[in-house]
Amino acid sequence: MYADVLVVGGGTGGVAAALAALRAGRSVILTEEYDWLGGQLTSQAVPPDEHTWIEQFGATASYRALRNGVRDYYRRHYPLTAAARARSDLNPGAGWVSRLCHEPRVAAAVIEQMIAPYRSSGRLTVLQPYRPVSADTEGDRVTAVTVAHRDSGQQITLTAPYVLDATETGELLPLTGTEYVTGFESQADTGEPSAPDTAQPLNMQAVSYCFALDHVDGDHTIDRPASYDFWRTYQPPFWGAPLLSWKAPHPRTLDIVERGFEPNPGDDPLAVIADQRVTGGDMNLWTFRRIAARDMFTPGAYASDITLVNWPMIDYFEGPVIDVPDAQAHLDAAKELSRSFLYWMQTEAPRPDGGTGFPGLRLRGDVTGSADGLAQAPYIRESRRIRAEYTIVEQDLSHAVRGDKGAVGYLDSVGIGMYRIDLHPSTGGDTYIDVPASPFEIPLGALIPQRMENLLPAGKNLGATHITNGCYRLHPVEWNTGEVAGLLAAHCVEHGLTPRAVRNTRDQLENFQRVLTAHGVELHWPDIKGY
């Protein structure tokens, strides 16, 4: 099967890449191993992690169209109250983590709407659920990628002039022999002040199996998980309490703090303004990542709020899931941790009234689209990362290093992003690293492998480090990265260029940057300072 552009992986970056290449007039094959396209937004069930100014600037036009599409979908199909419907900044979940907390199924539906015309015209072929299993190369070029059906094992070989790796863990990098790095680089490698003396390739951020809950009458307690006794007594050295508790380190101060948990608190959802400059918003875990606030909807439409559990207590960091022989065992253990935390909440968690357990907590697998009640896919925070022509390092954007100068500006900027350097506990025993960053740019050099000529990263596998991945991994930046990769592939096909030539030839770079601007990609920030 052939197309102009092959995008392997239909997550946030992969969808953006496919749409970009299609808008540029190319034919595209898009593969995805889970039931929903969208990755972080859908199959991983993670509400958008976004910067403070996302409503005004700091995102591509197509990402903004996605966000607007989510709001429009609610207005068209959900029984919103008149006050909620009138809000231009509608936040259906009124969660504190994001200005747009929503059900993952809605993002999946909007993505399907966005790609529908291209599917109908035949210019887009979506292969789902398929995952890559092998690749062929000749010299420095990928000549074919073979994907296998997740359930039947049926294999299809795919070819294209340009191949984009949009998988969550950079699966094409080892399959194609592309040079890459994993885990924590050494200070000698990167010069980063916060890097260790010795590289730690298996020291990677925690993964999480998220899940959705509501709280209704009745006893909805799940079966006791097989490993519950292990997780009930498990206490990481830096945690200050058992993992299954309301206590955990505060990511920014590392003080051990106790979170509150109050289902359906009766707050005013229209008064919620998510602004992480002011607060992380996680002191009441129920409202932190709430994805449906029942009072946003007409009375009786929802029996309960729906909240999304992506909290510190389900971060699994007992072992990595990349480049290790027991990856599946660790993923299975991550699921057991999530189930164990739910069971603890239902049976043993302290309640504000002095009692224990919340048996009314109901697992909502229908919301996440899964048979087992958890998210379809694990939330992967850290991927394999290409060895790139340019690697983004801590000293490019750390506020502690850059101060009032702001982040480094790149001649080859192809987008912008903003988030704190937010690293979760890792498999090497590290606790949180959560420190300010300046609003930053995305250099084209971080999307170009040092050797391979027609393979491009389209997600978290760009040329970042373990540290800078902490702010280049979030939804808007992953979308921007994928979109640029799709436009770059289309541009190279149209003009007979290579990505390396586009970056390293001044007039070609400027031509491509004009293409990006025409597609609504912002290349530089307005004059603002980081938080």
C-alpha cells in the first residue's frame, strides 16, 4: 500500500501530521493501534495540559480548531444549561487542570469529523487497529514499514517517500535503525545543570493507566485486585506516606501534602478559571481533572460529576516500559496499581465525615471506551527520542538559567509552546522535577535525525532531553510538532527537497516558514515573560 506520506501512530501528533499533509494536497496512510484516534486526548484519557494563554495565542490554528470543535460538539449534542452554552470559554468539566476539560469520547468524535472529508475522498487511508512490527531500509532511507493487526495479526506492508513516527514510544526508531536516546542523559552529554554525572538510559518517567469515575448511590466496589496487599503497603522513599493514601509530594515544593477528596462538592462550575500560575488545582482531587461537571448540564441530565483519575497515586515507576524485555509485565502492574487505588478509595480511604471508603465510586469504562474500565492505552510521558541535528536542552528555556532573557530564539523556529518543566517520578528513583520555564520555540533541527533522510518524528520523540521533554510532551506542543512534520513531508514531496536541505539552506528555510505561517503556525511568542 502506497501514499505520499505514511504516519505511523494516530495519537495527538499523528492526527495533526496527517491533517497537515492532507491540507497540503498529499495522500496519507495513518495507522493507529487503539480504538480511538487522538492518543493523549482520547485513548489515554488525559484532559489537555495547556499553558495559561491558550485561549488567546500560543497554539496552531488547527489545534485551535480542534478545541473549538470540542466546545461546538457539546453545544450541539449535550444538554448544557443556558449559562454554560453561552460561555465562549466553555469548560464542560470545570476542571482546574485545564481551561478545556472534556470527555475523551468527544475529542475522538471531533477528530473523526476533521478527517472525514479526506477519508471520503480517498486521500486518507486509516488502518486501525494496527501497530508497526518491522521496517525495511536502504542506506539512510526507510523503504517500507510493516504493520500488524492488533487482534488478528494480519500484516500489511506500507511504503511512502516520507515516513513519520508518531507512535507514543518512538517504535519506528529501533525498527529502522535510527539513532536515538532514552532516559536521562548525562551532564557531559547535554551540559544541563540538572542532569546526572552518568547517563541513565532506563531512568524514565512514570506511566499511568487513567480511569474515569462518578459517584452515585449503591455499592460499586470492584473485586479486590490480586496485588492489592503489595500496593497497600508500598511506600516510595521520597513519598512521605503510603502510595495508596491522600498524601503525596507537592510537585513544586516537594513538601508532603494531603489532598482533599470530595465527590460532587456542589461548587459553581462557571466560576472555575483554570490558571496554573496561581494554583496547580489539585488540592481537591475530585475537581482537579473533572471532565463533566453535572451543574453545567440541565438538571437530571447527569446523576454525578465525572472525574478523570490521573493523580500522583497511580504513577507507576517500578520499571521502564521501553527497551526492556519485561515491558508488558510493567504495563500489567501499572493497571494493577490503578485498580488497587480505586479499590482503596472504595473500601479504605478516609472520608471527610470520619468514615472510611466511598463504595459509591463507579468505574466508567463507557467513558474511556474500554472493556476493563481503565483507559484504552497507558499514558506515556516519555518516548525514545531521536538523536537530532539540534537537541533542545535545559539551558535553552529554564527560567532559572535564562531569567528575564526568556527562552533561546531559534532561526529555524517552526512553532511555540509553553509549560513548566514537569517531570513525574521516574524509574530511577527520582521524585518530581517541576520548575518554571520560559515560553519557548520549537526548532526545526529537533525534528531532523542526524542520519536518516526520510524519517521524521511527529510527537514526543523529537530531539529533546529527559529534562526538556518535561515541557515538550504536552498536548499543544505534540500537536504542533506533528503538524510541522506533516507539512515538512508534504513540502519536500512537492518540491523534491530533503528536510535537511530545508533547514540548512536559508532561502528554503524561509520559504518553509512562510508555508507554516500560512497554515496558522505561530513561529514566535508575543512579548511576554515566563511564569
